[in-house]
Amino acid sequence: MQTPAHSAVAGPLTYAAASALAPGTLVRVPLGRRETLGIVWDTGTEASAPAGAELRAVAGVLDALPPLAAGWRRLVDFAARYYQRSAGEVALAALPPPLRALDAAQLARRLKRSAGAEGPAGIAFATESIAPTPEQSWALARFDAGTGPFLLFGATGSGKTEVYLRCVQAVLQADPAAQVLVMVPEINLTPQLEERFHARFAATGDAPAVVSMHSGMTPPQRLRSWLAAHTGRARVVLGTRMAVFASLPRLRLIVVDEEHDPSYKQQEGARYSARDLALWRGHAEGAKVLLGSATPSLESWHASRPASADDPGGRYLRLEMPQRVGAGALPRVRLVDMNLLPQKTVFSPQLLAAIGERIARGEQAMVFLNRRGYAPVLTCHDCGWKSECPHCSAFRVFHKIDRSLRCHHCGYAERVPRACPACGNLDIAPLGRGTERLEEHLAELLAGLRRPDGGKVRIARIDADTTRAKGALEAQLAQVHAGDVDVLVGTQMIAKGHDFRRITLVAAVNPDGSLFSSDFRAPERLFALLMQAGGRAGRDAAHSAASEMWVQTFQPAHPLFAALQAHDYPAFAAQQLKERQAAGMPPFAAQALVRAEARSQEVAQGFLTAAREAASAAGLDASGEVVAFSAVPMTVQRVANVERAQMLLESSSRQALQRFLAAWQPLLHRTRADPAHKGVIRWAVDVDPLAV
């Protein structure tokens, strides 16, 4: 068994067993005064007990389950080593919570309930009645002939999901015991994908052919899915980033949909990238890996570059599908220069007229703003008071629906004050707009319009606030698909993955903030989000010619919008990669962040500075391949009364950075143990961070 990185016990622990246990066997072992789940690990990580020490005995062996496969254990070892965590922490976090609490007898009872479903699930393959497009056929042929990894670069609506389904079917038909992992970035995209996979791969017996894995499931559901995958009964696993650690003994294919999405990066504990681990796992276990996106990450785009006279090319094979299915056209992108309109204009007259035209024709429009709540700030114009969070260096967001001020960082909320807390002025007002205010304002502007049947315009909002209740998201999406909504307002939750057949207009009302962000990845994220949002329009070929995306901006001449208008991701990517290469940023360099949290900023930065000095004194980077920058406050400096600081490490060599981090770990622990830094609450290493 191995303990978490933050535990006072470091490394694997040694126990006595009545008989030899195979690596990967699950056991119950005593730890202190409690009993916990452990995994028998390979001899290469075996801990040597002190001479004369009396070993504690294994309390129980969960021998009803097959041992975790060698490929799975190698994945855990690699993830722990690369992301600078304990192997035990990674391994146990990858197992379903109920399994960690079961003893041998309880597990046997659970398995007995499914005793009638032995062996891999039989599948009745339902073939799609529509023939693949020439582009889909070409991509499928290249996939069959190659070993990968593959990057499927397809326009929104080009039929990437159909390619996934046919690739999965080919693998399952070729091997009656093969298993496939299909990953999606967010939970809200899983149900509709589940429906398509269940329709295509129907189980012929009691064993489930398709199971899901994501954090929105109940613990018993997660355990059932994990057991079905681990025993080889489930043939297809659909899941979010956590599914990359699913135990799949006969894994033959991994599909990563929307591979560019930041949600694949874990932000707590072991800060792993599920996409990157999927690539490593596929290579290690001999499984093909298919990444898919209409706006690939720049790392994947660069890794799939074709060979040229002076460049051997990337490691991935790029499969391109630039055309929509059914000869549908991508939406026309129209820019509105907000500099030409009166101040505080929210919706330009041109955009309102275009929305009205859609409503009159019985079509749907979508308005996208990636900020929930009514307004990001409540302010007093007399004294300048703003709704700052008392516990964070951030503002509390005004939510009008429940008259609350809520911090989206620490969760602190209170009722909106009747008057300014600083000067008593009764005239406190919202500043800026969120989706809640946008919905209200749009309802006022469209109040005089009527639908073709004479009814009033129906506006719906989908964001994290309206989808908290179980089943709320599914119910709202069903209304949109049924045509019961005329205008849909929402955040990025509605901007990607959904197949809205009636939407012919998409509007982005305030996208400029990311154009001048200090985060070098902000333009990449903005372009991907706008492309994905625009891709919701005109997905039905019958309406695609009239589909439009409207972007209201104060920067209409920005190169990003020129590429967006041309739907030219390659041009945007080429420009961004050129800038990053000149600046020595990923994918042309490797980065890591060391973050520290303390009650004061001085203590947090002091710890990081001392750790850097310790590395320098130990000569960890005598060659100068790794640059450690000065410690600085994080963008959101204080959260829940905890000050946060970070230090950036950068190197042109990923191997050099990994060697440095591995050698630095003991020094970081030693520095943390120094009484001079007792005020440090926690620290963590983030390899390949998404935001610096």
C-alpha cells in the first residue's frame, strides 16, 4: 500500500500475508487504529522493513476480484511519477469510493448479484442507415490502416461522432472480448452520447455492453460500472477525465472527444491531464488513440503537423473532415462594432432584428455569455463601495433571483444589503452583466414580438444556477430540442457538444475580455469557445444557408475575429504557434508551477523562495536547462482567507524539467518541515499547467 503525498507516512508499506499475493490484488490492511484498502504493488516498489520489526498482518484479501492488471499499475506509476504525486494517492483515488469500504464478504455479496452475467457482454450491432460521407470514409480507412495516435480535425457538424461509433464498432467486431474507452470533457455531454452508444451497441445478454463513469453518478452506480469494466463484462466505457484510470483489462481503443477542452485537466490532488494520460496509456497497452475536435489544442495540432523538407512532422496522424454532413454550410460570422453604438448598449439593433426574424420563422436563436449570475459586481456610485468578498480577493456576484451576493470562489453568500454598507446610500446598482441579467433584458426587448402561432416569445436560460437540481439539465435540453424555446441564453454549458437542430443564429455578446488577458492561452480558449458556440447554428442542412453567428465586439479588427469569420482554424493556430515559438512557450517548452498556500502572502512566497534557493544550493540544475522564476501572488490571490502564491518553472527540455522536479521533491518536503515555514498550509506541484 502507498500513502498520499500529504501523509506523514511516505512511500509503500510492508505487511505480512499468509501466502504470496499477486501484484494488483486488493487487500484490507490495518493503518494506525483504522482499516483501509490497499493494493499489492510490484516488487520494484517494495519497502524494506526495519531489521527486527514485527510486520502487521493483512486483514483480508478481496480475492473475489481479479488483480488490477499490470498495464493499469504501470499507468498509475507513470502518472504519479510525471505529476509528482504518490502512487498510492493516484491508485486509490482511481478506485470507486464504495470499493474502498468493502471487506471480502461484502464484496462477494455484491458480485453474487451479478453472477448471471459472466464474460464479456454480447452485442447486437445496429448499423447506421445513412452511408458515411466521402470524408468520413476516408478518415475511417486511414484509421483502419494506421496505428495512431490520430487527431480527427473535423468541422462542427462534420459527423465526428459517427466516425467514433464506426471505429468502436470495428474494434469490437474484430475481437469479441475487446474493450473501448470513450471520454468526454463534461458530465452534461454524457447523456446524449450515452443514448447514441446504447442505440448502436445493444447488449444481447444480462451484462451491460455500455457503462458510464463520471462524478455525477451515485456511489453504487460508480461501483457497478467499475466492476463491469474491471471484470471485462462491459465492452464500452463512457466517461469524463476520471475514466482514464478505469480498469480495462482488454483495452483496444481510446477515443477522446473535444480533446482541447480544459476540463480534461484535473485541478486538485494529482493535477493530471486525462488526454495526455490517454495517449500514454494507449501507447503502453497497444491500444489505438483517437483524439477529436473542431478546434484542437495547439499541442495536439503541432504534434499532428505533416512532414516537410526541413521538419520530420509530428507524432500524430491528422485526419481532416472540413465539410458538414449533408452539404450544410458553416454559419456566416458577422461582427458588430460596438464602438459605433451608444454606451451601455447590450444588444445592437441589427442583432435584435436578426433574432426577431428567426422567431418569426419559427426558428431558434442562442445567446452566449460565459458569466453566470445577474451582474459580476454590485456597486455604490456615491462612495465607490463594491461587493468584495470578505474572504477572497474577488467580488461577490449579484444573483437577482434569490437576492444574494455570492462568491464563486469560496461560496460565501449573504442577502443583498438594503443600502450601501459603507455610506448608507440606498442607490446601489449592478455593474456589468451575467446570463441572468441578459435573460431579463432580452425578455424586455422582445416583449412585443410574437411567434408564428401568435404566442409570446419563450426564453430559457441554461447555466450552473438553473441546472443544480437533478434532471434539470436534461429537462431543459429536451425543451430546446422539442422547439419549446425560442431564444436560449447560457454559458459555455450550451456552447459545445449539443446537436440543436433548430438553432440558426448564435450571438456572442461580450467576448473581448480574453483578448487582452495575461494568460497566454486565453486567445486559444476564446477562439475554441466561439467556434464551438457558432457550431450550434445551422446543424440541420435545410437551414444551414441562413445560419449566422453574430459577435459584438469593441475590437473588430483583431486577427482572432478575422480567422473566426473565415472558419480558418489552421490560420489561427499558425499565428499562435509562431508567437509561442518566439516566446519559448508550450508546446515549444515545458512548464510546471509550484503553488503554496498560507495565512499570509509573505509566508507563502517565502516558502517558495527558500525552496528555490535550496535547489540552487544543491546544484540541481547545474546545466541551466531549467529556469525558476520568482514567486508571485496567484491571479486570485486570496481564497477563503488563505493567501496563494506560485512559482513558474520552465525548460526547453521536458526530460530536464522532470529530472529537476524529481530531485527537488525531497528538498521541498525538507523546506516545508523547517520551523521557519510552519505557517505554510499546503503546497503542490502542477506539471503542464493550463493557466500561469
